[in-house]
Amino acid sequence: MRLKILIGSLTVSLGCTASLNAVAMEVPDLLRRISAGTIAAISDGDFVGQTYATGLLAPADANYRDLLTVLSIVDDRIVTGTLSVSNSVTAAPEILALSRDGRTAFVTERLGERRNDDATVRDLPPGNRLFAIDLADKANPRLADTADVAAFPEALAVNPDGEHVAVVSNTEEGSFVQIVRYANGRFGEASRFDLARLGITGDAAKPRGGVTATNVQWHPSGRFLAININSQNRIAFFEVTEAGDRSALRPWGDPVEVGADPFVGRFTPDGRFYITSDWGRNLAATDLAGRVPDKRSSISIVKLADLSESPSVARHERIGVATTDVAAEGLAVSPDGKLVATVNMRGTAFPRGSPRFQREATVTLLTIDTQTGAISKIADYFLEGVLPEGGAFDLTGDHFLATVFQGHDRASPDAGAGLEVFRVVKGEHPALERLGRIPLPHGVHHVDLAP
């Protein structure tokens, strides 16, 4: 059964002109099964699945848009709101995050908005904005405020207090972590830190000394940050303190070496471990075939130091590793901390004529021992579509959602862009069971959920 619902759509142009309209959209009834008051998904309208191979942007007449989509159930009605928000799939999936109460969505743009004459990826300007979107009225999301950050922001994370947003950027001059305050619907001044001044350095002959930060995460306590340095296969940890209206950082133990290309990461809910998805790309390659590996990715488990220890003596340790599937990008941990999932693109980004083209991607499900950190792979679960990247468990851990950027040519209606929904089988033999797909606008690449 499918439910016809009403969408309140608020479109904001560069000139800040707003228009309100309503259109019809069909959403599967399975949305009601998902435990979440708010589901937010972000779509990139500039790219198509083959852009990574060709360098060409989406045809202008396709009328795709950079779009935030918000799904919710209000008075037993499924309601969808949309808002045009600049974003880029070239970043890690973590360019979207919801506050814990689901009343605010934060988005950042690695590449800026497409201009009329832009036809290739190289034409797009660098991004440098952080957006706050007010979701008080789920049917009509509203741009609350915008803050400037260093160019090419790669990822963001929201402190559990909802009042501090961390962003990592990689400019020509350096890699930066920024902490931006947010209160009463407005951003404050950003505290900006050069990672080189915090001891994260490399080969001076390379841009930024060979340092590229691709992910940032807040520890559940709100006291620490983890930053993935994928170009050096290591994770750096920092303690965050407040001095007046500014934030301060200092290293929390030494960086920890993990697997190759740790693109994204997550803390476990209890804060005892940090998990990385080690994609394994060849970052020096200049084409898609050379850059995307044809071997399976992996996961690393880092045991964190006791929080009572002084940052100067804290010692974190990589204690485990497990294999996932080819081209693992998105990573999620279940609310109880017992399950981990990765979203694996495999060969879906390659053109159909390529020998490496694959029609199906996968989600890998793994178990983790919450006491020891021991991790074990259960299985890979297939899904059809191009460039699945982001993923998230729902609030009870009973379902897993994976984003699908677009469908293949001549794909069936239930195999296009959207959220692939799996039921999580719990107990002694955990598993995933596919339920169906929630259709969404072209280019969806991350999803987040809140009460």
C-alpha cells in the first residue's frame, strides 16, 4: 500500500526569495514502521552517478536540485517538507546532521552552488557555508542562519548539547577544524584551529603537508572530538574546553593508526570505542578505476583511554579489524551499540560498459561486543541502485536505512533514488531483511533521524 501525502515545499534562491507551493508525492506505508519523529535526507542535484567517471554535471534540463527532504508523521499523517540547500556528494556523507531534538538540521557544502554556465565538476566553486535549518514546522523547513567556514568543508557533527557544531575543512593552506556556536536560531563566531598547530603534520612538500581531514565526530560526553585523517591512515583525538565565548582544543592522547583511508567514523553510544570505515582508495590515482579499489574495505575498532586520565597521558589503541565489502563509505552504529553497518557502493559508480560495473551495492552487517570491542562480520545484503553512501539505524535499532543516489537506466519504480529500508532481525542470529524503498528526489546521499 502507498499513501498519497502533501508536501509543503519552501524554495530559497540565492536572492533569498521564498515561494510556497504544494505538490503530491507517494511514500510507501513502510515509513510508519520506522522509529523516528523526523527523518532528514540530503540530495545533490549537480551530480549524476557517472559524474565521477566523466567529470560532467547533470544535464541542465534534468531540473535536479540540491535539496533537503524532511519526513515526519504528524497527527497520524505522513508529512514531507523540502528546502533547497547547497551541498555536494563529493564530501563524506556526514554533511548533514540533526540536533538531538530534531528541531534543527545542519548542512555544509563542500562545493558551492552550480551557476548557469557550469558544465563540469571543475567549474563548481569551492563551498564555504554552514547552514542551520529550522524544522519546527516539518512541512515547511526554514533557513534559520548561515555561517562562513573555511573552504571545502568535508564533514560536520553536532555536539550532544545542540549548541556547538564542529566542521572540518581542507583548504590549499591547511586542514582546519572549526567549532561554531549555535543558540536561539543564530550562529556565533567560529573558533578555528589549524591541525598543523595541533601537531597533525606531514610531508611539507605536499599540499597541507599531506594532511586531509574527512570526518569529525563528538564523543557522547561532548568533551572530545575524533578527526579522521584519511590521507595518513590515522585518527586524532582532541579535548574540547570552553573559555568564555570561545572553544579551545588540545590533543587527547596520540593519534591512532588504523586501516587504509579511514573516510568516516563513529563513537559507540557508551563512548568506549571509536569505529572507522577504512575505504582503502588509492588517493594518488587520477581516474575512477585507479582510485576506487577492487578489493574489500575494512573496519577498525579503537579502544579509547579512560576519560578520567589526563589528556597528556591518555593512550588509545586499535584492538580489532573486520572485512566489509568493496568501496565501503557510510557507517552506522545501532542505538544499543551491538550492531554496525556499512554502506558499500561496490562498482555502481562505473559506466555500464566498464568491466567493473556492478548493478547492485551492499550493506554489511557486523556485531560488536560492547565490553571487549570484538567485531565480527555477519553478511552482505544486496540492494539495487547507484552510489549508495549514507546510512542510519532508526531510534530503536529495529530498522536500517541506506541512501541510494539514483536508479540505473530503465530501473523499476521501486529501484530509483531514495531510502532502502531493512528490518533488523535481532537475537542470537542478527540479520537484515529488505522491506522496500522510500522514493526521494534524485541525488540523496545521507540520512539522519531524530525523535
